[in-house]
Amino acid sequence: MNALITRLGNYFSLVRFSHTIFAMPFALLGYFRAINTKGYGFNVRLLILVILCMVFARNAAMGFNRFVDHKYDSINPRTAGREIPSGKISPRSALLFVIINTVLFIITAALINKLAFFLSPVAVIIILGYSITKRFTYLSHIVLGLALSLAPVGAFIAVTGRFDFLPFLYSLIVIFWVSGFDIIYSVQDSDFDSENSLHSIPVIMGPRRSLILSSLLHIFSVACVLAAGILGNSGLIYWTGSVIFALLLTWEHIIARPTDNISIAKAFGTINSYAGITFCAFAITDLYIPLSF
């Protein structure tokens, strides 16, 4: 039993399951926005399927990322202790894990509706494709943002079976937000990436200018938050959450230092997890408690 628990713990660590917190709140926002639309209602089965899709997709994406990067991880002092380089999980087992989660994601999408099923291979290409983009483009951060941005649109489609502009704005929030904080995260590996012919914004622009670009992307993210609030006729609770979101991103850029990996880690992990959860929690609450100014 202890061995099984340890093995499961290794897989949870492999995919950084705690980082699901970045995309899951936006999936829930897309879901609750959809059921709040006239003609739709709360469906427990559908909510569970949306959550399962999120979990399987992210497991596949992170597992594949660790699989294709394990040779680089083994020579990077910061990542040498990860599960595959350290021998806790074999590359073959990690790949099998990816395949299983990919299949489960497509099956779950098929249980939702036809459009979700037909779009699931496209989603798989995007979420898995991110992991190889650092080999040939400096825009890998944008691809990661695109991968996570599928969450609110996917959840909305799961309920309604159609596209809509408002969840698209939610996706733009995610693209700019995630791209921005991934650039911050990549600063700590800029020297390693440069030495190993890997592409990233910090490699081509340098750490300091990369942090400036990151701040601009976060300004765009906040602008999309404002646009979504206006389009959605949002109330006081939404705008309160928007202000908190903007303040947290501002604080992230205040503390992030290009030569201080501890501040980078804090800005990337802790602050962004609070930002995403807070904004989505306030936005969802606003759907049901529409307080006016």
C-alpha cells in the first residue's frame, strides 16, 4: 500500500497537479457563464465531465512535457531532481501515462457533445505541441497561454454546443496572463536555454527586457478583463475581483527580480494562483449576486 501511495505521489508530482489551479478556475468560469445563459441550467454530470476533461488534458500535457524534456532536465541543476531524471518514473511509464490520459480526455469529450469530441484532437495537438516549441520558436510562451486558454471556451462549448464571444474574451485573458507569467518563470533558465539552443523570450531579449514584455502582456490581460466585464454587464462583485486581479499582477512585477530565483518562483507560483482563483471566484459569484454600484 505504501509503495502504491508513493508511486501515485510521484505521478502527481510529475504533472505538478497543484498547477491545475491556473486553468481550472477559468474552466469553471466558462461553465457557470454558460449555464447562466438563457435556456441552460445546472447539470452535475456535465460539470464532472468538464472537470475530468481538464484533469486528463493537463495530465497529458504536463506528462508529455516532462517526457520530451527529460534529457534537458537531467543536465539542468534546477530540474535534475524531477521524477524522470531522478529515476522515480521511467520515460516509458511517463509516455504510457500521457497516452492513457489523452485517450481518456477524448472519450470524456465524446461523452459531452459532438462538437467537443470533434474539437478534442485539435486541443490535443495544441496542449501536447507546446512541449516541443522551445526547440524552434521564441513564442513558446504564447503557445502555452493558448493551450490553457482552451479551458473557458471548452467548458462553454460543453454546455451550449456552440461558440460565443464572451468566453473567447476569457480565453484572451488567459493567453496574455499565462504568457506573461511563463516569461517570468523562464527568466531563471535563460542561461541554460541559451547554452543548449533552446528558445525563449529571455534568451533573445534578456531577463530585464523580458520582464518588461511580461508586464505589457499582463496589461493586455487586464484590458481583456475590463472588456469582458463591460460585455457581460457585470456588477460590483466582478469589478472588485478585477481590481484584485490587477493589483496581484502588479505586485508580481514589483517583487520579480531577474537575478533572484526565489522572487521569480514566488511571482510565478504563489501570486498567480491567488490571482486566477480570486478573479474567477468573484466573476462566478457576480453571475448569481449581481450587485450594482
